[in-house]
Amino acid sequence: MSKVGIIGAGSIGLLIASYLAEQHSVTLYTRQTAGHDIKIIRDGQASSPVEVRPLDQFESQDLVFVTTKSYDIKSVMPYLLIGTMPVMFLQNGMGHLEQAEQLPSALFGLVEHGAMKTGLYEVRHTGIGRIRYGRTSLPMLREGMLHFEHVPNIEHIMLTKLFMNAVINPLTAYYRITNGQLLEEPYATKARGLFEELRQVFPRHDISYEEIEQVMQRTHLNRSSMLQDLDRGRRTEIEPIVGYVLARATEPTPLLTFYFEQIKSQEKRGDSM
């Protein structure tokens, strides 16, 4: 049995904690609640006990997951620098890579499960997927319902996900529409325009627009996380997604810039932990 720490008690943090608690000693770190043992309710069933502790009581673990929003990583980093344990970052976008590289054993992953937080320590597993991660392979994660999969080039996969997020999230958030509506005019033309600007910034990345259309179709009823954040008055992840692209642009990107500025003007700060 390994000691696993999870920083962040959002839907993904709760989902991972509930499953890993079956085989490991799990501690959930959050800024919202004093420490005590709890059972996470996942799909109506109680998990094995999980210890909940305030972040300022963080201790070195065998493995740590960071499931907060990207903009919270800066405040979390001082706690992670206390040891050499592997730390897996599970954020949208790529704006967190530079900060995470301060750590000796930083790992990066992409969560392809669906999860919805329904209570303080309650979560619904709304879609079975996998968690692909890169850098060091971790044998302790080879089995289980979360389907961890080690891949040789996680940065390439993250960039593909960045393309998808940078096209879908800003448009759905700004126009208050579902993912599937981006397949229809006038939004389809705007989405393709964003894609072309992304290709201009990352010309060697091998992704087609049809791949993004497939995601729109597969998630056609979904309301993007960025739209949900705006609806709830929370800060969005526009900076680690579109901001990351704009910081690397060497030619004008008027569409990306427009939607970046519009979303920034609407968002309000929220505490994701």
C-alpha cells in the first residue's frame, strides 16, 4: 500500500481519491476543510476512508496528484518543493508546464473520464475513459478502474488537447452554446478560423480539423468547462489554454486575441480547491 496525496477536491480529485482509496492510503488536501477521515460517495456508494487535511499540513507522499485549476498551481508549488516524490499534474491547457518543471519528478496527465461533483464529498462518474500520462511509468497505477496509461510523448498529446480546448472552450463560453452547436453556422466558420490561427502558431503539429469536429459531435450536448465557470462566476482557464498560444504567436492572431480578451473581461475569481 502506497501513500497517495491529492491536492484539490473538485470532481477529478474526488473521483481519483475514491478509486485509489481501495488499494492505497489516500490523503485529500484542500483549503476548505479541516482534517478528518471521510468516505467519498461515488455513484451512491461510499469509498474506503480518505483522510482530509488542510493544505498547510501537507506531507511528502509516495505519489501526489495535483487536480486544481491551472491558476492555483503557483500557490501549491511551495508545498510540492519539500521532497522529491513524483507529482502528476492533471490540468487543462499547457500554461502550467513551466511552473511544474521546477520539480525533480514532474509528471503530466490528461483525464479522459467524465466526472461531476454533486456534493462536498460526492461525485458521479459520468463517463468511463482513461488517464494518459507521461515521463516516468508508475507500476502502482497499472490496474484499476481509472485505466492509467503511460505514453512515450505526453507533450504531443497535450498539444492535441490544447487545440481542441482552444477551439471549443472560448466559443462555447462566449456564445453560451453547447459543443455540438459549433458544427452549425455561424459558429462553424468561427471555429475553423480559430483552428487556422492555431495551425499558424504550431505549424508542425499533426492534427486535422476533422478530429476536432469529431469531438464536437461526440460531446454535442456538453456545456464546456469554460462556459460552466462563467455561469458560476468563477475564474476560467482561458490563460493556460489560449494565453499559452498567444504567448508563442509570432504573427497576428486576431480571433484568438478577441476571444481571450472577451472571456477575461467576463470572468470572476473563484476558489477551485
